[in-house]
Amino acid sequence: MAVNPKEVLQKSISTLENRRDEILRELDNLSLQLHNQKAQYSQLLNEDAPIHKLPNELLTEIFLDCKQISARSRNKSRVQIPFQVAASHVSRRWREAILATPLLWNTMDFHIRPMNHVQRRVLSQLGAHIKRSDTCFLDISLNFHIVDQLSSYFKLLGAHSRRWRRLSIVTKHEQVEEISELLRHAEAPILQHLSLNIGKPEQGSLSPRKPYSAIAQNILMLGAPSLSFLRLAGFALGNSHPPTCFVTTLHLDGWTRHYMVHDQFRTILENTPLLVNLSLNQLTVHHPRDPLEVLQTVNLANLRSLRIHGPCPSLFRLIPMMRMPQLHTFSLHRIDIFDSPILPSVQTVCLESCAFDEPEIENLIRAFPSVSYLSIDEAMPDIFFMLLPNSPETEPEPDPARPCPWPHLLTLAIQDLQPVDVTPLCHLVYTRRNGPAALKKIHLDRRSRTVLQTKDRLDWLQDQLEVDRNYVPDPWPAGLGYEDVHDLLE
């Protein structure tokens, strides 16, 4: 009987396929054994490492410190794996320790974009953080880049409102009702920080045409006894107002479309009796048209720091509305025209992007006679000439009745010093050096230090007074104790 070659080949192929499958199964088993033994070997190496001998309590403290360092150095423009997630992949013991440490999970900073919203990725991460944080307080920051369907996030957050310590919500869309619904009847006994930034102001210098709504409490109706920091920005101002009787730091960030009348502004301040720090950003306040009408001032007895960020068209009428006997720090940003009554208690003045000419600088010197600390940038070069003492060295015919500008000025902080201003600065330091109004210390940022080095004046300056070569402006307000990432958010 003749052998069919097809059948022979078919049997051979079947035999080879079976043998191949057996070899592949053996290879898979070998790979699994190799993986397990490598894992066991790595575990033995980890157990021999000195850090493995640390008790869990000390290891947890190290993790907490590393998390804080990682948060401060994190590049906000890039998506990075959080420290606690990356560290949990190092070893089984580390993962167990990290998952059992609620303080590693109670801080949440998420950006909700259309893609991760559809995939429900952020929602699941938010739920995992809340679960792993156990009963710890919650520091939550949510930045929404979606138009609708916020209810799933707010429902999850609302169930844990009693644990809120800091809550920040940012959205470029006018989602006032959804946010107000979350906060209207929320129980928040330990909430200290509330920041609401709703909507995106229109571009350009448009004149506001509509008044804000009636200023009245309409969120956190059950009270907020611990609330000390409040930011109402964009559409939140005039629409979402919590109780402010215990607030000490208040940010009012204006809205391009709306203006505030005098009575509304006064009502907000009167309802904040413990106010210590006040920031007004692009806030337009319309005053009565009758110039003879006497406006009632607001007594801010505890106010220590005031910051005004332009454009602010009614600055010369805004400041007299507030009686501030304890005001210590006065900051101006992007202000072109300045006039103010005399505020003798102010000792620190910070100016940023304020292109004042000589009349405004004269008003500045007159308004704050007790200044001891001045912070400026490149926008106001005339200040070096205006602070020169009244002497024959600076004026051919000095006026004996004109006192030395700011005789108590001891410290000068400079950012972005321009090469053309090096000589006026050195002349100011040298001229005031031998008098009673001598400068004692100067702070220089990196650019200013480089410019002085290029002009060969840095060493000379260090011979005249104390020089801080690594100046970085302090965040506002001073002493907050944590980073406020949404300050003056564009």
C-alpha cells in the first residue's frame, strides 16, 4: 500500500505543533519561575538594605517629608506620577506602609479634562484618595476643563464635607449653580480655606456694564466656624458668598462684565470683622455720582496687609472708604495712577509693574511717611532720584523745608534691575550712606545681581551695606503657612 505523503506531512506537522506547545508551556513556566525567584532575590536585597530595618513609624515620616518636597518641586506643566504612587512600586513593604498611611492620600490636586473625564480616570483616582485617607482632613483642588456633568465629582465630595480642610474649585465655564448646589447645605465644621474661581473674564479693557447681584450669604448655610481664608473670583463674586464672620484673609477678584456699587463693597467688608489680609484684584467699584455725598467708611481695625491689583479705575476713591489704623503692608500691582490719604502705620510698600512718574511717586512718599521696607521692579526707575536726600550734593539750591524722603527706609528689594539704572541706584546708596537715613540692606534677585556684576558694581555695593544675593519675593500674604497655587490666577 502506497504511503500518502500528505498524511505523513500532516502527522509530522501535528507532532511538531504539539512539541512546540509543550516547549512554549515549559518556557512560560521557566519565565514564571525566573520572575518569582528574581522577586524573591530582590526582596532579600531589600531586606538587607539599611532602610528596611527602619521601623514603620520612621519610614512613614520619611514618606511624608518626601511627599512635601515632591509637591514643592513638581513641574506643573508636565504630568508626573505622585510620589506615593511611585514609591509604592519599590517593594511590598513600602506599598503596605504607603497604603496604610492616610496622610499620604488626603491631598488631592486634579485637572479634569474631556479625555480623562470620559474614561472616568480622575473620578476613580478621587475615590481611591478619599478611601485611603480614612478619616483624615481633606485638602482638595479641582480644576475643571469640561462644560457639564460635574455632579458625579460633587456627589463624591459632598459625602465627605465634614472632612474638608481646604477646598479649591477652578473652572473656565459659568457653572455657578452646580458649585452652589455642592456648597449650599454642606456641613464643613473644619473648612479653613475656600477658593472659588468661576468663569473666564473677557479679554481687553472693557468697561463693566452690569452690577453684581445682591451680596448675601447663599452657600455653607449651616455655618463655617473655621473658615479663615476665602477667595471669590470671577463669577463666584456676587453669586456664591459663605459666612465671613471668622475670615481673616479675603481675596476679591473682579469680573470683566460687572461692577460693584459702594454699598455692596461696604457690606462685604462689614461682614468680615476679623479681616487681617485683603486682596482686591481688578475690582471696579462705582461710587455715587453726587460728589457732595458723604460715603460711610468701613472700620477695618485688624487689617494688616492690603494688596490692590489693577486695573483699578477708582483707586483714589477706594482707599478712603476704608479706615485702617493697623495697616502695615501695602502692595500695588499694575497700577498707573496713585493717590491716597496719609497712612502713617504703613511700614512695608511693595510695587510691581507700577509705571509711576514723579507726581505719583511724590504722592506715594507723602501717603506713607513711615516706610522702612520698599520692594520695586524695573517699571519705576524714577524712584532712585526721588529718594535722594535734600543736600547740596543732589540739588544746587536745597530746600531746607523739604525733609529727606522716607527717612526711616532701611531695606530696599529690587527685581529685574536694568543696566541703565545701576548708576542711579549706586548714587542713591552712596548719597544716603553718611546721613541719618542710610540704607542698611538690599535684596537682589538673580537678574539684578547679574546686571550689577556686569557693571562691576556688586562688590562695591557689598562694601556699602548688607546684600542679599538670592532674593525671592515672599508669597502673599506673609505667614500663610502653605502654598496658595491659585493666587492671581489668570
